[in-house]
Amino acid sequence: MKATAKAPANIAFIKYWGKKDEVLRLPENGSLSMNLSHLWSKTTVEFSAKYKEDEIFINAEKEAGEESRVVKHLGRVRELAKLTYRAKVVSQNNFPLGTGLASSASGFSALTLAAAASAGLKLSEKELSILARQGSGSACRSIPDGFVEWLDGETSDSSYSLSLYPPNYWQISDVVALVSQTRKKISSTQGQRQAKTSPFKAARISAITEKIKTLKKALKMRNFPLFGQIVESEALELHAICLTSQPPLIYWEPPTLAIIKAVQQWREKGLESYFTIDAGPAVHLICQTQDEQAIVKKLKKIKGMSKIVVNRPAVGARIIDKHLF
Ligand code: DP6
């Protein structure tokens, strides 16, 4: 009854920022993302009669509380499998938590796959995605491979992710510039609640279907400049919503802005990359893989950089043999 899964974080090109159903985590709009090869979580789950309560260890730290999101997620798996056993969960990330690097995406997708396997459930990719979504919305995009679309859906059964293209479809990279390793104060769950108060929210929602269509077209044509421009304007739109929410959410740090400015200058000189930023100060630079090393070299010269992680498009969540306990 022990199973282990490895799952990638993902970077959203079209963002999920607001829920139409908070309990089911149904998003207000569909989104698009790419799985990241070098940011991942590994999770081992064992359901067994020997555990009196759910025991959860994340990066070697014990997580407390019956109400934790992980315990709730184990409850969903128990219900599906008609199981009463408690579980032990050990999870490891290869990157710092809560820095806006989609740790909940890799964490909850790895947890979903490992827990389902440990409980003996045989679920399809779609069913796994639906289950992962209920733990953390963005996690449903880390189940399928490569370039992924999350269909917003009106019901739980119609809100899931699917692979648009495999990882080798397009040689692009995501160079992640970490500028601060401190844990953010406002979670993305809370930030999304506040988004409702932004006067720009309605404008965003009214134009999003068209934006998704154009981005999918750019992806289909592998038109990098068109793709990059949409990705960048989408990131700025997300942060415009954050800045104009009540209370305002300012995720950026001074190096975040320094990188934004630098990217524009590099482009003027012929080095092409486009930035995107999630709910944190880290900047993701999307470039063609041939330019990856030139970008890394330039980034290193910017003040305030704490770590650079180079990612290629990756497969989704997978069962692996090596257990963590
Ligand atoms: C800015 O998936 O972390 O990264 O469903 O409340 O857990 P919850 O939210 P979460 O939100 C991710 C927000 C984002 C954009 C994105 O990944 O689409």
C-alpha cells in the first residue's frame, strides 16, 4: 500500500487567479501552462491500519492539524476508495516553499498520484486531474505532459487539464530567477479572494477567452514573438489585478522590476526572452532554448539574484519506484 510519485511545478502562460467555486476550486477562467523539468516534488504515501492519525512530513518538517489541506486531500482519496485507514505522507521539494514557485502545484499533483495508487484506485488522467484540482487548482495542470490546458468547466467533472503538446514539441526554456527565498505573507488562495475587489477584474474576464484562443494559435504556429508578447501582457495583467485589490497585493521586490527592465533592453539588442511572474517575486524568463545560457549569464549580473533554475518543458506526474521512507 506504499506508493511514490514525482510531479513537476508548472508555469502558467495564462493565469488562474480567481475561483467561481471556492470549495471545488473551479476557476473563473481556463488557463495554459508548461511543466517544468527542474522544479519538482516527490511524495510517498502509505495508507495503513498501523497509523492512528494522518502523519505528514514536508521537507522533513512535521505538519500539524486535522484541518490541513493535505489531510483534507487524503480524505477525498479515502472517500473515493471507500477506505478508513490513516496515512503517512512524506514529501520533498527541490526548491523553497511559498516563494511563488508553484509549490502547491507540484506538491498536490504528486500527493494525488501517490495517494490514489496507495489506496488502490485506478484513475484516468482526467480523473487524477480533477482530484488534484481540489487540493490546489494549479496542481491539475501538473498531471498531464508538456504544454497543458486547464478547461475551466461549470462542474467538477468538466474542470480538468489535458496535454496540448508533449514536452519535445517546442524547444523553449523557462529560466527562473529567484530573488527572495523568504516565505510570502499572502497565500495565492487568499490573494485570489482579494482579486474580486479589483475594479479591473471584470475587464480581464471579458477578454480572456479571446486571449486564450490567440495564445493557443501562437503555440500551434510556434510563433515565439507572438507567444511571448501575450505571456508578458498576461503577467502584467495579473499583477495589475493584485495591485488594485483591497488590500493591495504587491508581490514584486526591487530585483523583480530590475529584471523586467533588463529583459526589455536585452530584447532591443536582439536577445529575445519574455517574462512572466506568478504570486511572488520570482521572475520566469521564457526564451528559445538556444538563448538559455546567454540569459543565465546576463541574469547573474543583476543585483539581488539568489538562485537561477533552468527548466525545459517536462512530462507530468509519474509513479516512481524509490520510496522516501
Ligand atoms: C499565480 O493553484 O496556488 O500561480 O487553488 O488556491 O491553491 P489554490 O491556488 P494556486 O494558484 C496559482 C496562482 C498562480 C497562477 C497560475 O498558476 O495559474
